[in-house]
Amino acid sequence: LRGKQFELAAIRDLAKADTLRSDKVFPIIEPVRANLSTLQRTLEVLESKGISSGFIVNPRVGELVQEDQTLSTLYQEHFAASDPVIHPVLVVGGSTNADDIESYRYSVSSEDSRPLYFLHDSAVEDAQALSKLVSLSAQNSQVVHLFEDEKTSTSDSRKCSKDQWMLV
């Protein structure tokens, strides 16, 4: 979901009404506004209701496109110390490099104690980045690969364990 005002309000309302079930839905929010108060409030409601969800730390659209640290800081300051219910998600694709993946990994958990979520929007072209993804998947059973389309899933998913990926 795009992290616009009405989408975030809808998610909050569903969570507060206990109609958004964590065992059925895993919302992934892509922040688009630089003002993060509504996003933070929404994630706090989801967390308080125990609804696992994710937010993209490297958005592809909106005011935060080049602001990777802003969203990582939000995660570190408000959600990293609690039970892993709110998960940062890294979009990976053609322009992703190994440093992007390593930076994301350490911003989430340097001890591999938390799940890592990778949303593939296109095939990862950089050989070192792809190698890093495969290595992380082999080392950490909590790595989850999400694929936006079948074309991307067929090119990258073959390199991951079948129980670590899904088509969204």
C-alpha cells in the first residue's frame, strides 16, 4: 500500500476494529510523505494489536525516494527494541548493490535475530548483491523474499530456499 493519509487511516481503523487478522494479511506500506507522524501512528496501532506488517525503507516514489536513513531511523527509534511485529522491508532490483543489502541488514539486526524482508521489484543484476542475498538466505532462516510478479520471481527465486519466498 502507498503510505498516503487515507490508506493509513483505513489500516488503523481495521486494526482498531480487530478486523485485520495477522494470520491472513501482512500489510506492506510504502511511505510517500516526508511527514512520518501518520505512518508512525499507524505502525504503533498495528504493533499494539500484534499485527505483523512491514514498511519499505527505500521507497520508489514520493518525497522519501533518496532518504534511506529517515526510515531506518524511524525503525531504530520506535520499533527495533520491541518484539518483531513491525518489519522494515528493502526493495531490491536492478540498481541494488551489495552495500545496500549489508546496510539494511545491520540497520535491522546485526545479530541476525530478526527477520529480513526483501521485496523484489525486478531482477537483481549486480552479481555481488545477488550473492549477498543468497548467502543471507542460507545463513538465516528468517529471510523472506517477496516478489511483485512472476517474471521477477522466476529469475531470482530459484536462488532461494522455496520456504523463504512468496509471490505478492
